Amino acid sequence: MSTRNEQSFNVWIVVRPAADVPGQWVAHCLDLDVVTYGNSLRHALDMVHEAARNTILDDLNSNQDPMDRRAPRECWDEMFKKLMPRAKRVEARDLVERNERYAFVIAQLTLSFVRKSAGESPKASKCETPVAFAESATPACI
């Protein structure tokens, strides 16, 4: 008998140009406290998707709760109290398709995993970005 067990995790990420390395972007997944880098916004988003997926898979395979890894409170406060009020909602698909520069991007990722039967390792089934916010960069921010 086959039992399909599906789990989904919603995680928040903040992506912004690196302050110390021109041309690099830093992506921080706050729910998992995972930080990655990329050569562009698209690359940083791809890297944080991969890092979040792999972190959750490792935790699930070790019978750990992935949501026990949260970033420190000051990171959350910065996102919700400082960045979010300045951001405008954007379509996630437009983030990398537009040729627009951003001071930062905030997005929520939904990562889903499935186990086809008890005792089987989970497999990543999908990653979606249901909501995203961004602030366009002004010349002073670039």
C-alpha cells in the first residue's frame, strides 16, 4: 500500500546587493538562517532556492525540524520594520525578467516535499514564490 506524505514550508528571504563586493548579491533565508551569494539577482535567487531546499531535505532526513533554524530577531525586525514598509509588491516572475535595478527584494518561498511511502527519503516536488516585494534602486542606492 502506497502512502503519499506531502509537506510544504513557507520561508522568507531577503536579497540585496552585497555591500562589500561590487556586482554580487546576498540572499538570506530568514526561516532557515541560510545565507548565499550570487553574481546577479537571478543567480542569488537560484542559489537561495537550492540552499533552502537542501537544508530542509537534510533536516527532514535527520528527523529534525527545519523551522528550528530561524535567523536572529534583529534580522526579522529589519525585514518587517525597516525594509517591508519601503517595498512595493511585485510579481515574482517579473523580478528577473525586467531590466530593473533593486535596492532589495523580499520574497516568500513555498517549498514542497513528498515521501511516497513510509521510511522513504523525501524528495523536493516544487518551489514557488507566491509573494514578492522590492524597492527600486535609485542612483544613490546603486
